[in-house]
Amino acid sequence: MADLGTEQIEELCFGLKNSNHYFLWVVRESEEGKLPKRFKSETAVLASGVVGCFVTHCGWNSTMEALSLGVAMVAMPRWTDQTTNAKFITDVWGVGVRAEGENGVVKREEIERCVRQVMEGEKGEEIRKNGEKWRKLVQEAVSEGGSSDRNINVFAQSLILSSQNDA
């Protein structure tokens, strides 16, 4: 339902390429035919394991993963909850910027501008600082004795007690 059209794929390709930053892009096999000719051979894959920015459709799982890892985001929501998630990314958590488009297509210049904004300058530094803050908060929450750890233990105990009472 949320597949990108050929025009959006092309704009995304050249927006990323023209930003002059390394990138890693997972493209479904079924979508590879939409890539411009020679795109794969003309671009490099990020080999260091360090991700500076995540261009995301703002699905909840990928948003939470990036937030928990402190990775800056370029938000490109497509539908349903993704626009709300983009709002949180940009305005609530301060860990990214939103790429704007017209008629359902975000142009390459806008993608390039957003990647550069996240990766460079004062705005990028602020975004990375916020990302690091959220990464630390998540680590604290899931560590032994953290709020998430305590809550899952309370939940598990309630299930155990409930099953014992039913027996």
C-alpha cells in the first residue's frame, strides 16, 4: 500500500546521491526495477557501520528503532500514522527534519537539503545532540532496574498470579 512510485524513487535516488554523504538504502527486490539505470554502480554503500541519518517513511517500528539508537532522521511520511510520527520526530523529540513534497512526490533538491540539514551545521548538531539524549534515555529504561525493565517484570508477575488463581 505504501510502495513508492517510480518518480519518487528517482527523486530519492538523486537527492541522496547529490547530498554527497554516504548512505545505506535497503530496497526490496520487487522495487529494484524502479531504480534509475547505473544508480547502484555509481553509489557507495556505507561500510563503517556508523549511520549519520535515516531517511524514513516514519513507520512506528523504524521510528522507534532510530530513536532508540540516537540516529537522526529525515521524515518522509506516506500515509496513516506516519504523519503523526513525523511530527514527533521533528517537533516533539527534535531528532530530525521533514521533507516536504507536492502531489505526493518529494523532489531530489528537498531530499538533498534535508540530508545536509541533518548531517551538517548547527541544526544538524542540535538534532544529533537530541538523538544522543533519547538514546541514553532508552538505554536507561531497558537496563536492569530501569522503568521498562520494572514494568515488564510487574506485567509478567501479574500474568503468573492470574494463571495461579485460575488453577
